[in-house]
Amino acid sequence: MQPNTGAAAAIEFCDVAYTLPNGRVLFSGLNLEVRRGEMLVMLGRSGSGKTTALKLINRLLEPSAGEVRVNGTSVAQTDVIRLRRSIGYVIQDVGLFPHYTVERNIGLVPRIEGWDEGRIRGRVTELLKLAGLDDKLARRYPHELSGGQRQRVGVVRALAAEPAILLMDEPFGALDALSRDQLQREFLALQQRLGMTVVFVTHDLHEALLLGSRIALMEEGKLECVVSPEEFLRSSNPLAAAYVRAFGNGANVIAKRGPE
């Protein structure tokens, strides 16, 4: 296995392999480091292995070989419940509990962690404000919200217990283009302000260029390259070049990020 690369690594994949239930090896020998405070975007087509790799971090799946480490400790040696409570997780369909109000959805993990009710209410109010949502929404149910509002609630729910790491799997993919663009920019500003470590899965190059500190390009279980957005646009990797040709206007997307 690859040695620990030091304090800068929040997450490490060390010679990791994953075999599907049908016996097909999805990937093997995966070595990847996610630095503290960065937003690493895993880019790839369906079936490339990016979502599987993401789920290995919080042990929704277990590797067939190798080791995944969080803050230098193997996740296999970490209590799975404690691990998942310490890592925020956001998916495309949000996963809000329909019979819970917004307040109960956001406060779920803090309540499990034993926070007192006053602290929970304060945290819910703080997070709704952070997401640009009216605190009156706290009493509403998910079906009473718009798609964009539900997605915002899903993101801040993942932040409720103040995790240092956030995993995001195509979180904005179901939204219309206008809502998606707005949420992408708001989330980028939020991540930079809070200094969170984020692993973000997408198949959209524009999203990867806008959000990523670095882009990890995967294809058929192989890690093709791990580079900055600017380097991606200049990459000699044939697959990266094909993405750039297909999506176009990549430099304009990077320019819209603005100063960090």
C-alpha cells in the first residue's frame, strides 16, 4: 500500500479495488489523495466507478482490496456509525424524510448526537440563513418546497453536525439549468468560506471546472488524471481532450469562478 502522504491528506485511497457482485472488477489499484479543504471533483461517465469510490469513503460499500483512510485512519478500523455521522452526504434526490419538517430533517443528526434543543434550533436558523432560505420554512414539509429549496435543505442538513468532510453525488443534476447554476455558485462560495473538504461526483465538465480545486477523471474504473481545472483544459490525456471538445467554452467557466 502507498504510505500516508502526511497531514495534508484528508482522504486517501491506497491500492483500492472493488469487485461487483457479478464478479466484474470495477477498478483496482486506485490511489488517490484528497487534500484538506479542497473540493475534489470526480468526473466520469456512468459506470466509470466514481460513485462507487465515493461510497467507499463512508463505508456504504466496502473495498475488495486495499484501504481507504480518513484523516490517516483506515475506515475499516473506524466504527461505521461514528464515521457516517462525521461525514456529510448529499445525493441527487436529496433523501429528506417526507414526514419530518425542515427543522426536524436538518436537526436529525445533532439530535442523535445529543445536542440540546436550544442549540439545535439555533443551528437550524443559522443554516437556513446560510442557504438563503426564510426561517419560516423550518415548519414546512419537503413536499411544500420547490426543487431548489429541497436541494438547499439537503445540503445544509449534511452540514448540521459540522462535519469536516462532505460527499456529494450529482447533487444538482435534477434541477433546471437556472436553479442549478445558482446553487453551484452559492455552494462554491459556501465551501470556500467554511474550508470544508468536499468530494463531488459529476458527469458534467462545466460543473467540474466551476467547482473543482482539482478534477479526478475516471473512465471504466481507471483514474485517467488528477489535475487543476486549468490543467484539465490543456491536458494531453485523450479522454480529457475529448471532454473539452464535447463541452467547449471551458475557459469561460473557469473565469466565472472569480477570485478565491
